[in-house]
Amino acid sequence: MLKGEKVFLRAVELEDSRIISAWLNDRETNINLDIIYPLSKRYADSYVLSAEEENNKRIFIIDNHDRKPIGLFIIDKIKWEYRNCEIGIVIYDKNSRGKGLGEDALRTGLDFIFNEMNMNLVYLHVLSDNKAALNLYRKLGFEFEGELRERIYKNGRYHNLIVMSKKREGGDNDENWIDK
Ligand SMILES: CC(C)(COP(=O)(O)OP(=O)(O)OC[C@H]1O[C@@H](n2cnc3c(N)ncnc32)[C@H](O)[C@@H]1OP(=O)(O)O)[C@@H](O)C(=O)NCCC(=O)NCCS
């Protein structure tokens, strides 16, 4: 289990799949995510199991201080050879948003990724109109990499998808990289 200042990141258990199933079907939150269809409980079960079976993926439950599950932190597409991976973070419990818990979970997860998993670079995708998430990522040092045009369709219109990344601090110099 990883301990932040306000949250814990812990391994996902099969018993979590009921709440995960409810979360994955939360259409209000899914406005910000690349989830389209209603998903079955069986899907949630296999999603949880995939966390242990796949070598390129780790799923953490974000628990608050009272050990109540409030969201997910996902490490995906781990490329052990290149030492990079994609992350996703969602605070599903709406009462827990805006209280610094997402930031603490992300800080805790990034510390683990860089200093325990020995990754060199972390990237993510975010909808261009998701101001809260964009602010959070910028605050924690993610840089803009590029914008994928009309890659997501939600609520009757297309949305651009922004790619951001963050390098390990004190890592190798990145001479070809121009921060726009
Ligand atoms: C985006 C999300 C993870 C942020 O977590 P959170 O716990 O609500 O955010 P925090 O309280 O930790 O805020 C940290 C920073 O994020 C930004 N932020 C958070 N909520 C914001 C809001 N409503 N408007 C603007 N910026 C916001 C701010 O920069 C904030 O720092 P500050 O308090 O110093 O201004 C969370 O709101 C969430 O899960 N939203 C729905 C799903 C989602 O969009 N996930 C990301 C997909 S890419």
C-alpha cells in the first residue's frame, strides 16, 4: 500500500468490483473519460483481475483517510524496455473532489512510478475542455506534448484530446525536446 498525506493507494481486490462497476457506469464522470457504453459487473470483475494478470498494467484503489474508496489510479501500457507508461486518475466520489485528494493521489502515484518502478517518462490523455484535470496536471509538472484533433465524441460534439507528459526529475537530458 502506498501512503500519501491524505490518501492511500492500495491494490484492487475482487470485492472492489461492485463499486468499480458502479463507478464505470457513472455517466456524469464518463463525460471526462473515454468510456462510451454501459459496462457489466462481469466486465468490472475481469477489469480487476486484469490488474494482476497483465504485466503492463497496475490498478490502484484510492482510499481516503477513513479507508473509504473514492477513486482509481491506473498505470497502463507500461513499456519496461523504454521505461514509460500511461496514467489515469479519477476521483469518482464527487464529495471528495476539490479537497486536494486527487493531487495527493497523483503525487503519491508519480513518486512510486519514478522512484520504485524506475520509469523515465509518464504520459496521459485529457480532454481539452477538462479544466480541472488540465490544471492539476500542469500543477504537478506535466508538459503539453500535442493535441489530437476531434478524437473523442461526447454530448453531440467532437472534443480534442491533449497528450501531456512528465519526465523523471534529474533524469537524462532531453536535447530534442522543445517545450511549446
Ligand atoms: C480531475 C480530478 C482528478 C482532480 O482531483 P481533485 O481531488 O478534484 O483535485 P484537487 O482538489 O486535488 O485539486 C488539485 C488541483 O487541480 C486543479 N483543480 C481541481 N479542481 C478544479 C476545478 N474545479 N477547476 C479548476 N481547477 C481545478 C487545481 O489546479 C487544483 O490545485 P489548487 O487547489 O491549488 O488550485 C477530479 O476532479 C476528477 O476525478 N474528475 C473527474 C474525472 C476526471 O476528469 N479525471 C481526469 C481524466 S484525464
